[in-house]
Amino acid sequence: MAKPKVLVTRRWPEAVEAVLSERFDVTLNPADVPLDQAALGRALAAHDAILPTVSDRLPAELFVPGSLRARFIGNFGVGYNHIDVAAARAKGITVTNTPGVLTDCTADIAMTLLLMAARRAGEGERELRSGNWTGWRPTHMIGARVTGKTLGIIGFGRIGRAMAKRCRFGFDIDVVFYNRSTVDPAEAARLGARQLATVDEVLGISDFVSLHCPGGGENTHLIDRRRLSLMRRSAFLINTARGDVVDEAALVDVLQRGGIRGAGLDVYENEPRVPAALAAMDNVVLLPHLGSATEETRVAMGMKVVENASAFFAGQVPPDRVA
């Protein structure tokens, strides 16, 4: 029996590409050049499975009846708002993601951004590397204390809980959170956190706000101009979730007006494009979507996709099916 024909849209860790090549008739992307919409459409018509990443947009118009060969989409990542899951489901295509394996690494990056933004670490490094540092002085580059402050988490899933643990037990931070569903108070208490009823309530009392909710749908611009205005002027916004959760134009305006003290961002609305206004601000820390970027995690993510694809083509229900 012929092996399923599979397309991998970007370079993956070598160990994962090797396993994929053993199990499937695989087409790799050694040049690691992003595929445009036309190429993705052709891929859906010519392959049994597509293995995309967050950089690959798969909107409804690509799922054209009569020309689809693909039956499986194995997303390399937890978030899948770049895929029109409803359209895929309507065409009988199974979609999976890779939950669980990137929890700690993403929480680590959120913590990194929080510390860098509060202590002006990025600004300080730029000053030193440029040769403009003139030495220690009492009033130089004064940042914000982290220990003992209040963190507000939006989205209390795996990553939100890992962030709460780091902040509460590592920095004695008071943790509050908003989550769409009710979290067992005893479970929240074990992580040193307490649930509040609304996003607005969390924003109003937090020194740091860290976003850990899915993107897309009702969460698009969840943090908009009105909600940014609820934050303390001394507060920092941290986003390692999805770029579209934040209204980027509103954030630029609020930062320029001093409505909040700073921000730490690992994701953006129109990646890889980042607004020039954000890049020009010293009180904003910008990272190039590094949340899961460790060797161990990226290999584990890839192997999750292999596991899901193997189950699907063996006639089984993939363990991480989202559609």
C-alpha cells in the first residue's frame, strides 16, 4: 500500500523530519521559505495531509470542493486560529494541534518578558552595546520592582497556570486571573491564585497583565482601547498568546500617551511585521515569537504531529483532534 503523501510547510527539527520520512511519502521544505496562499491551495489538492505552522494561513477559500485531496491537517503548535477549522471540518478534514509539550517554555518566555520590561533589561543592553553607558549612578534606568506585586492572568489553562506558579512561588506575587469557565478554587489556591469574575476586574487591580488565552473569534482584540484604559498607568502588558488578542494600534496609542508603563510582546497581529512605532519604544520588549523555541520542545511538538498523523492514517482518532 502506498504511503500517505504529506507536505511539511516549513523546516522542522531534523529528528522529526527523519521520522516523517520513514512513515510517509513526505515533501519537505529545505529552503524554509513560507508558502503563499496559491501554493497552500495547490498543496491541499495534491497531498493527503498538510503539516502547517502558525505562519501558514489556511482560510475558508482554500478549501475548494472538488479539488481537495487532503484529509488531515496536523498543526505544528497549540494555537490554530490561522486555520479556518469550521471550513476544514465541513469538508471532512481532520485538524490536530500539539498541546501540553510547550507549556513550561512558553511560561518561561512570559516570565522573561515580564522581568525584562519591569527592569528595563532590553533598554539597558542596547545602551551598553551602543557604547553609551557612562557608568553606575543612583538615578540611572530605574525600573519597577517585581516581587510582591500583583499579576493578572487572562486565560488559566496549562500555560496560565505555569505562569502563576512561577510568579507566586518564585517572586511572592499575588496572582489573580480571569477564565471563561470556573476553576476549582482549591486547584487555584494550590497555585497561589484566585479567580475574578471579569477581565475588566483583573485589569483594574494588576501591576502586570499576562495573556494566555486562545486567539481568534471572540478573543480577537480582547484587549482593546477600552480595556487598556482600565489598566494602571504603572502597569505592564505581557503577551505570549496570539497577536490578535491585542488591538495593536490601540496599544501603540496607549503606550505613547503613557497610559501604561510598558509591554513585553512575543506575538504580533501581522507576523512577521511589527509596527515601527512599537519597535521605536524603549519601554517595549519585543521577541520574535520564541515561546516554544527550545530544542526539546520543538522536537516534542513535531513528534506530537507525527503521533496524530500516524493515528489518523491508521484509522484511529488522533489524540489531539480539534476538528
